[in-house]
Amino acid sequence: MAVMDSYQISTEPVRSERIDKLHKYITSSKYGVCVERGKLITEYYRNHPDEANIVKRANAIDYVLQNMSIYIMPGSLFAGNQASKPRWAPIFPEYEVEWVEKEMVHEDPYPLGERPADRYILREEDKPIIQDFCNWWKGKTITDMLRTRLPKEALATHYDLKAADIGTYFQGGDGHFAPDHPWLIKNGLQKIIDLCEEKQKEIDYKNDPECVKKNDFYEAAKISANAVIKFAERYADLAEQMAEEEKDPERKAELLDMAQICRYVPRYPARNFKEALQFIILTHICIQIEDSGAGVSFGRFDQFMQPYYEAGIADGTLTRDLAVELTENFFLQIYTCNKVRSWIDTDFYRGVPMFQNLTIGGVDPETMSDATNEMSYIALDATFNTRVPQPSLTVRFHKKTPMEFKMKVAEVVRLGTGLPSIFNDETYTRAMMNRGYEMKDAYNYCIIGCIEPGAPGLLGGRTGGAWLNCTKALEMSLYNGKDPRTGICLHKNENGKTLSEFASYQEAEDAFVDQMKYYIKMEAILENTIDQVWEEMLEEPMAAIFACPTTTIPRGKPIKQGGAKYDLTGQQTIGTANIANSLYVIKKLIFEDKKITGAQLQHALETNWQDETTTPTGTQIKAMCLAVPKYGNDIDEVDFIARDMMAMIANELSSYKNTRYGRGPIGGTLHCSTSTVSSNTPFGHVCGATPDGRDAYMSVADGQSPMRGTDVNGPTAAIASVAKLHNELFSCGSLYNMKFSPEELS
């Protein structure tokens, strides 16, 4: 029985007894920190200093996988765990230990269990272990190397100004790819080992200048594939041991079946629906253990699982109800993965998002016909019943999407969980082809991470990158490049003027463009320095053979050396609406209507609208600024500023090459997205008052959505404004969040 509460619908999930018990077991588990990975990887690096970096990395992850705790959750039909307990998070000290020691050992600024948000259990007995591996890694981490390699201007941009922030990649790995699950589950990991051995025999040591690098890569790839196979066999042993002690004959049979499956996959190709899911779980978890990067996604789940579903229905080994239960079990197994971030980074990622995205719907890239199938509906049912935030479900809509499917999506959206997200095929495929994707690959896109499109099994690089604080660049353009909060000035306006001195609107716009281009340059330096350091110190062989096996293995190159078919470095631009609204206020109030001068507005900004001694007063000037029409109301004059400024940013970003340019992949540039997560809040905390009427240090706008409370002409007008942007330039993703209060829909 559905109970309506305004727009949202309240229904009880339909779960089997098994799934209900498993759901309660997992969701009742509190977040915690697991020290095992940090301890084990430190042991390996400490004792093996002389191996080639990529081989050392493979061996170190193998050492972790063979020595970490494993368990099988009560009632689960699948094996696989990332840490010693469900929803506990491993530590990755090779990236950075300063924050680990500061927050976990010294409890600064908060004990992990007393944070304002995203709290974690940390046992007292684990603190000496953390301190020990922190001591060893000091001076050897990725962050240590980055600080010696980055120019002082880029460091100031990141640490002091917050005009760009790339801290998540100081603290953890890349992630942000969709493994080639169709190829992997069809071929098995033994195939990777065999291919690498064949390629090693073909290395031309006489004429190939990269012969040594290739051999190292193939050796690391074999070690990595074998590590996952051995990891699966550990679960087979455990399941058999548990079966010996199990009194319930039904559970005993399940454990023995699990053992048999784990001895077969992922070494060999999956033979049925259940084996395919177990294959994906084990490989996915191992990627998460190698690399703490978020956004390791699943690709077009309904497309590669449908053949296994059809085969199981045809031979009688599978029913729809069982397929739903297995998919729900799979979802819950994935939900046990977790990540612990520093408090500063947490501010950008509230709610512990892992961005383990799973895509359904869309079109068949060969026939261009609708690709919705029964697995599309099963994935929606699993999301409806489990109601966990991971995996984050994505739906692709296109002109021929069936109405039945749209209505089923709407039913799940009405739960109010925020899932699924909906993406427009026409916009995304056009944006991808604009960056060089072949048509077939563009139409086979999945969502990676938050909102970023990519071709599963073919995309390297990074779909998520530095956060670019466009509102900060705007603010500094009003002060001739100086940051009023810190007093730092890295780049003066080309015209040398402040807001009080601009003689025309064009001078104001030119100053913003000038500052924006400078900080895009700083972002490019941050992005490429990180990639170069990773390539030298911490190449990831497991990610390479799972993300892009059909290109990295033939080329003999990991991703950071150009092993992928497509390689683009993404990022996030923050503050679209603030830019457009602020520039339009300057244009309208100062230069067109001449209601105030630039000096008056600048003083009001400097005093955060608080000076009541001026004429007009700060409060009155703020009211004037708020009264000027805003982006999100289908008003061309302001919407076109948003369109033109975002196009400028996107084009400027794509003019910068990444470190893989010219080394094999298609693309090899930076590119633009409007993803935000929760970064609009901490970025607002470093931005003073802005001409759009925003108070100092308040949150800035979310994605390419209108600024909160300023879209007053209804949802259709807001959509019309967003549609005027050149979304085909945002090849790393377009984010528009439309939110309704229940009262508005009652």
C-alpha cells in the first residue's frame, strides 16, 4: 500500500528474508577505520625497496590481498570484502600521511568519532599501528613529491586561495573509470596472464626503446591478475571451512556452491548469472584495495548482464525473483565498500560518496534502437528494495525510451533517495563526439563517478579532477587580481583595474576572463604534475588490466603512460550562476541603469553589505543587486552571459594537453564538467560577498543550477536557461539539480 506524502511516495520495500536480514546487518554497521591495508602495504614497501615501481606496486597489493582479513557475511550468496568489517575504510598511507597522523592519532580538528559529519570508529589499540606506518612514509609519499614538484603559484592556488582544489588526489588514487566487465567476465583473468606472457615473448629488445618498460608492465599485470585469483581462492577455502561447521543444510549447500564458484571465477569466464556477479564483486573490490580513488563504476550493467539472465531463464536455473534477489545481494555487497577522507576533503564530499556508478537504459550502439531490457527493470527493483546510496544508479533517456520504463524510473525517484540520476543521450553523445569519440563508443557511454560520461573499458585519464572555483576568480577580478581574504595576488588584471575603476562592462568581463584563464593554467599545472608523479612513482597495474584490457595489454602500457583508447583529464567548475548573475548586476546597475557606481558596489562588497552610513546604504545596495534578473528565469540577457562565460572556460580548458597527449590515446586534453558534489559549500567559505547579492562566505551555486532562491519563474523557465548553455562543450558532464519542496507539490 503506497502512502502519499506530497510528491514523495512511502512504500515498504519488497525483500526476501535473506536480503532483509543482510540489509539490516550491513546498514546497522557503523563506519570505521581499518588499519590492515596501511600496515600491510607499509610492510611490503619497507622490505622491498629495490623492485621496479610498477612491479613493486603489484607485489605490494598481492601481499595485502593474501594477508588481510576476509569474511563471508551472514546469509550472503557472494564473497568479497574491502576491509576487516562492512563499511570500514582502509588507509592508503602511500598518498599522504600528514592528515592521517593529525586526525587519527592527534584527533585534530576532531576525533573521527566526533566529526560534525561522516564519523568513523577508530580503536585506541590501532593508533600505535597508524603512527608506525605514518613515521615510515614521511618524506616518501605522493604528496611529499608533489610539494617539491609544484610551482609556488600552483601550491598557493590550492592551499591558500582555493581558486582550485585537487586535494582528493593528494590523498588518494585516481579511480574514475569503468572496467571492461563484458570482456573480463567473458574471458577471465587467466586470459590476461596468457596474453601478457605471449606479449613478453614478442618484445623487441633490439629495436623497441620501451622494451624494459613493457616487460615491467607485463610482469606487474601477471602478478596483479594472479593476486585476484588467489584472493578468490582464499574465499573458497573459507567457505568450505564454514560449510564444515554449518548445521543448516541449506546454508551449507550455499557455502559449498560459493566455494566452487570462487575456485572458478575470476580465473575463468563466468558461466552463468551468479558467477558473473561474483566475478564483478571480486575484481571491483580488488581495484578499490589497490587504489582509494572514487568513481570506479560498473558500466552498462543491464547490457552485459542480460545475456546471462536470458540463458538462466532458458535453462531453468534462474527465475526473475532469484535474479532480483541476487542483484540486491550484489548491491549490498558493493555498499560495504567505504572511503575515509580528511576533514577538509570531507567538506567537499559530504555523505561518504564512493560514486560506484551503475548505468542502465540508453541505446544499442550498433542499431541505435532502444536498449532497455529486463535487467534494466531488475536494477530499478533492486534500487527500490535495497534503498542504499551505492551503487549509484544512473538511467540513460533518449527519444525512444519506452514510457513504461520512464514511469518505473519515476516510481523509484519518488522514494526521495536521490536515485536514479537521469541523463540525456542526445546531449552527452554529442559532447563526447565533440572530444573525438567514435560514434559507436559515444553511444555506448556509461556514467563514471558522479555525472561524467565515458566509454566503458576504453577510457583512461581521469573523469574527476581539480575543483575550479570560478566564483573565487570572479571575486579576485574585482580587486585587480588580489584576494581580499588573504591579501595574496598571483596575477593582476591585464587592464590593471578594480571594480571601482572599470570604465565599461566589457572591462569587467575582460578582467574576469583574464583571471579565469590564469587559474585554469594553475589547474592544468596541478593536474599534470599529479599525473607525472603517479607515472613515476605509483603506476597501477590492476587498474590498467581491468579498466582497459583491450588496449593496455596490446600496447604494453599502463594508463598513465598512454594505455587507454581515450584519455581526457576532467575537472569540476563551480559557480556558474554566481558568475552570470554577478556580471549582469555590474552591467545593469553600474553601466546601463547607472543606479550605483563601481566604487559604491565595491565598498558594499568589502563591508559585506553592513555599512549603513553610505548613500545608498549597504543594505539598499544588496537589495538592488538581488532585484536584478537572475540566471534560471529564461531571460536571455543573463542566460547568455552564463552561456558565453562557461563556453570560454570549457574551450580554455580543452586547449591544455595532459601528460598522455601524443602517446597513443585519442583526446589527451583537459575538458570541462559542471559537477559539484558538496564543494559549493566549502568554496563559498573562501569567497567574500559577490555582486549577485550573495553574502560573504556563504555557499555558492550548485553545478549549472540557478542560485538558490533566484529562479522565480518556475521549473520550465529554469530548464530553459540551463538548455541555453553550450552543453556539448561539457564533455566531462553536465549537472543540473532540480529540487522541489514537498509543500510546492502537495
